[in-house]
Amino acid sequence: MKIFNGIAEFKQEIGQHLGYSDWFTLTQTQVDLFADATGDHQWIHVDPEAAAAGPFGAPIAHGFLTLSLMPVLTEQIWRIDGLKMGINYGCNKIRFPSVVKVGDRVRAGAVLSAVTPTPAGSQISIAVTVEIDGGAKPGCVAEWLLLLVD
């Protein structure tokens, strides 16, 4: 994990790859809980028997579940000490190039793209790629925006 002492030090990493998270195994329980939270109970996600006979040969994670793993994965990659707070500001350019199957291992890689001063603090842009162990394409790529206040 890279640890930075304030936003000024973090800003020096613009354009740099910050590292990778540990591998995280996606379970059916997590998919089912996400389906319950969002109301998306499509069979491809929550019916393992039907999904095994479907186009991917197994149940798959919701794309938004894969996206929602970014905080837990990226907290293993970098940290900025001395902040008052950091909040999610949104995402740009979200894509799901490959499905993530239940049982797949995923990890995130992160590149700091920009740090932009704002009246409220600093808006940062992180290019996050959620890789699938052994996969040819990532499960998710997104430009993640955060507002950091020091």
C-alpha cells in the first residue's frame, strides 16, 4: 500500500500506477445480497442451476456489483493521511468488458489521472481497472471521482 502525507504529496503521483489490491473471490452470497439490495433478481445472477445452462456457464455478478467493489479493493492500494474527509463524487466512462462469474477472483489496479482544486477541496480522478484472474479482459474499467478535503 502506498501511503501519502496529504494531498500535495499525492498530487505528485499524477499519471502513475499506484498498485494493485489483493485478489478478492466473488461469492454467490454476495451476488444474492446485491440482488436483494437492488431488486435485480435476474436468473443469470441468482439461479445457479439456470445460469450454469446459460450463455456464461455460471451465475455472473451484476455489473454494478463489480463497480461497487472499487472502495474495498482500492483501500488496499493507497491512503492519504491527514484528510478531514473523502467522499465519492461519481464515475465517468464506466465499462464492463467481461462478465465476472461467481467464484472468480478479481483485483483492482489504479492510476491517478488528475487532482483538481475546487472550492470544497480537491477532486481526484482515478482510473480503476478491475481485473479477473486469468481473464483476457477486465470485469470493469471506470474513471472514479472523489472529493478530498484536507
